[in-house]
Amino acid sequence: MIKRFPWGKPIETEAVIRREAVVLMEGLLQVPFFSKVCPGDGKASVLTYDMGEHDRIYGLGENIRGINKRGWLYVSDCVDDPIHTEARHNLYASHNFFLIDGRERFGVFVDAPQKVAFDLGYTDRDRITVTVDEGGFDLYILEGDNLRQMVREFRQVIGRSYIPPKWGFGYGQSRWGYKNEEDIRQVVQKHRDAGVPLDSVYMDIDYMERFKDFTVDEGKFPNFPRFVEEMKAQNIHLVPIIDAGVKIEEGYPVYDEGVERGYFCKKEDGKEFVGGVWPGRVHFPDMLNDDARRWFGRKYKFLLDQGIDGFWNDMNEPALFYGEDYLQEVFDKLEEYRKKELDLHAFFGMKNLVLGLSNRKEDYESFYHEYKGQRVRHDKVHNLYGYYMTRSAGEAFDELEPDKRVLMFSRASYVGMHRYGGVWTGDNSSWWSHILMNLQMLPGLNMCGFLYTGADLGGFGCDTTEDLLLRWLQLGIFTPLMRNHSAMGTREQEFYRFGHVEDFRNIIGLRYALLPYLYSEFMKAAAGDDMMFLPLAFVYPCDEEAVLSEDQLMVGSGMMIAPVYRQNARGRYVYLPEDMKLYRFRSCADADTEVLKAGHHFVRAELNEVLVFIRPDHVIPLSFGGRCVADVDMSKLRLMHFVRDEAVYELYDDDGYAKKIDVEAGITKVRVTADGQVTAEGPLKAEWTLL
């Protein structure tokens, strides 16, 4: 059961779209579980809950510090911050949903677009304190006996997760620094020459004319539609970036139209707010204004008409290098420092003055939106901006491409954006700890509806190494979004920069072999409002060792993964809640197997090996791979298996493009008996062999 407790005058976020499935209560004073509720009167509102000694906390979507979130202070306040260390309290997203599991079991969703702080045992290790900044909000409380079922109930009221085109499950190569046609041709050719599968190349800001949205630099891409077709002939999809800021430049149609129609965010005096991002001085489209949002969304047509069928939205927290008004103040103060002797205090004062330009609280408080007939200061709805930018695209795609799925994912997000696009987890670094961070984010993101998700494999910032990239790919082959992405100025990390090309070919090839299972599990999770990545605690809630596991995940119905994430490791310790069959892959055609008893094991995994664990009486379909998703042959499939009695797998498949989806009609039931007999019933006609 889900109950809604409104307080004050909540700003509608449209995160929850099935209000009829929620019981409406009267104010916060009746809230169960929370021992102290202090609804603010023009000030912050505070709710507290006293935890049991061993209570666990799951959720909060994209965040640091493990699967169990107990013990840290998390803040929902979307920010452009590339340094993802354990010291951080907030990242690019605001996902205000979590579950308590222990002495009591319940869920909490704080639907508030303003800043919210979740003190989950940080100040007092046995107390949860939720602090909502000034303003109204809706508090949702879920009650239930089963963690996974509670997630399903929450997902049912926030709406179905975004579904990408099937090619979006292929491997993608990206780098900030692919500047022209020849750079991209080289990337594609080197993949094809090496026999490494590839479906997409991502185009960062360099493809634009001076970083202007919805432009293509004609010097770098003299005939862009022809180049798009050239790539499509090789089954390569080009995926350009779109940023939030619109360059201030007369004669630039996006700018001219936005000013003429009043579609940019304005300051209190009615003048357009001026900030700085990649193009220099920019205005920010008012994504919360229905008319402005539709206008901006239809701008994607410029690239759709040239054959583009995928995008990624960036810098949409929105990131802010500077606010122009404050920038002038800083320039004036720097002139004063010019005349001073830069002693300890003066030097750091000057340094902090410049460092404090970006993403400044006061700048976000200085401009406004027109939202649902009201003028709203940006900081009151800050966490909605990335959501509504991606919504603008999703709504436009429904109109412009009504029958075809378009790839879309975003950096900033809020619950509700999951209906319009996926997310990637932002500007991570080439650190071993970020492999584990990637894994630990996946269940929380799924809980909040974000099924299409992945990290920048190999790390975006810093310099990667061959072994780090190999180990990260061994996790990345299981995530729906699989993209190798790195920053300008870092070590180039395309696989062909390293010595052991065959290892990269085999690992990425395994992804394409796993595609029938991964796509099927994704689509069933989307249709059933379920999770694709589950903590072991959600599957084995009575097994204390499983509940405590933080570096293993269930992937779909029958598979467990335990990636290696330590430098120079040749294996790792794994806990098995039940007997499982281990497949140790060196390629999609080379694997050894063994059945391991329930309990603790050290499992060998050389640098070129991937570990996959199969639950009893489960089978996993595998293809023979292909150089792209379109090449994967679904008529000849193999089955990984651990069958003691009988196993039935429900395999879903479709054309990968149509928006109209009937998952139940697309299911083929594959049955395997203990003696190795395979039968199948459903629309997919395939030859089946046991692996």
C-alpha cells in the first residue's frame, strides 16, 4: 500500500503519474514510522526515524558509498561535479526514494524538486533525518513485506521505464575529442579490422559549430547527412550530444527564436539570465514552461532529419561555469588583488574567489521559470531541470518519430525522467574503486525506474590502464548502456591503443553473445515494473551473508555476477547463497564450467576471464555473437544451463525498433529437462544447443 502525505503547497513534479493508486492522507501529522515530524512554516521541514541496530537502507538511485546507504549524508541537489570520491554528498541526479529493511520494512519517496538532505545515520548512527528545504512537498510511504514487491508498487505509480532501440544495447565508443569525419572513420575501421563488435560512435561537443546546439560544423562534416548514411551502411549509429545552454549570438536561429518568444529563463527584473558554459555566454531554455519545452524538443528534428536516431543530453543540472553578473564582481575584486602582496590569506582568498564561480548557489537563486502558470525561482525546482530537458526530447520524439524508438540518455535526472530516457553516471575517473561504484549504483537506479543505464567504461577522467579497462568491460558487458568514454587530455583508451587486442575482442564479443538474455531481462523488467539488477538481499533475504554482500549482483532471473575490481588480482572471493554453476568465459566460444557448493570460495579469474554464475534450475540463452546487434542471429542459440530437475526460461525478442510493444506476445518459453532435452513454445523459431 502507498500513502501520500502532502505538506504545504507542493510544486507538481509529475514524478508520480498514477495518483489513483495512492491513498491520499491529510498532512504530515499522520505519518507512520517517523517518530518526529516538524513541518516547516516558511522554513525547512524535518522528519526523523529511529533505526534498529542492523537496519539497512536501499535506494537513492545514483549515489556513492555502497548498496546499503546507511551511515552517510546524501543531498538531492543536482550538481556538475566530476570528482566522485567518498567525500561527496551529491552528484548529477536527485532520486529521493529509499527502502528501510530491518526491524521494520517500509519505503519513502520525498517528492520535492528543491534541495533535500538524507542523513542516514551520519549525525547519529541510529537515526534517519530527512530535511526538506523551504517549500511544500509530497511524502509517500510504502508498506510491505517484500522489498522487491515494494519496488514494483512504487514503479507502477511512477510509470513505465524508457525503452531504447535494440541497437542501443550494442557496444559504443566515445571520446571528447573526435573532431571530424576522419576521426570517426578511423575508430570504426579499427574496430572492424580487429573484429571487435561496434554499434555506435558518440559525438561530443566538437561536432558542433562553436559548441552551438543543433548545429554541425561544416568544415569538419561537409556533408553530414551523407556521412550519417555512410556510417549506417556499416551498421554504425552516430549519437551526438546536446547541451542545456544556448549560445547568445544574433543570427543563430535557436537564440533568436528563444529571445523573440520569451522562452529563456529570466531574472527578477525580466531580463534573460546570462550564464557561461561551453559556447561562452548562454541563455538557458525554460524547460519547465510547456511552450518552451515543446519548442526546444522540436529542435532535435534538425538532426533527426539528417538520419540521427540517438542523442545524449549533457550539462543539464544545469551546469554553470559562471553567472555573468557575479563574474563582473569577481573581475573587479581581482583588480584589487593585483595591488596586494599575495600572502597566505590573500593568495587563497584570490584562488577561492575564482574557484567559487561555478555552480554558485546565489546564481541559481537569481533566475526564474514560468511553471504551470506561476513564476518559480529556479532553486525551488532545480532538480527538475535535467528531467524536463530530456522530457522535451522524449515528447518530441513521440511526435516526430511516432513508430520508432530513439536512443536518449541524460546526465542530470529526477524520478519521472526514467519514462523519457536513461542515464549514464557522469564524469567518473579511471580508478579501480569506480568499477565497484558502478556496480553498486545499478540496483538503486533500477529501484527509481532507470533501467537503461551504464557508466563511462575505463573512466572518463584521469589515465586508464589496459588491465583497468579490461576489468571494467567485464562488468560493462552486463549493463544495458555499454560505452567506453574518456575526456580530452587523458590517455586515449580505445582498445586498439593497447597490446592484447584479442582480449578486448573476446570480452566485447561476449556481450553480443549475452544479448538475447540481457535484452529479454531488460524488456521484462520494463514491462513488469521490475529490477534488472538486484542486491543479493532482495533474492535471499534470510541469508545474512547474502544480505551483507556489497560486490555481487543478480542480473535478471537466473544469473549472478561478481566482477573483479582490484588491481593485479587473479581472482576474488565470492559468496554463493546456494549451489551455483560457474561459467568461466575467455570468449563466447571458450568457457570452462564447474558446480560450486553454497558458501565462500576463492574463484580464479585471469585478466582475460569473465565469471558468470547460474542458479539451480535456470538456463541462460546465448547467441554466437556478431559484429553489431543487427548481425546477432536469433535462429541459432545456445543455452548455459544448471538443471537438476527442469528449467523454463521466458525469452523475449522483437524487431528492436517499434514503440508498440507486447512483451507477453513476444515470449518464447524454452524448457530444459535434467536429461538435456530442449523444447520451445512461442514465436521465436530457433535451433537450440546446450553449452
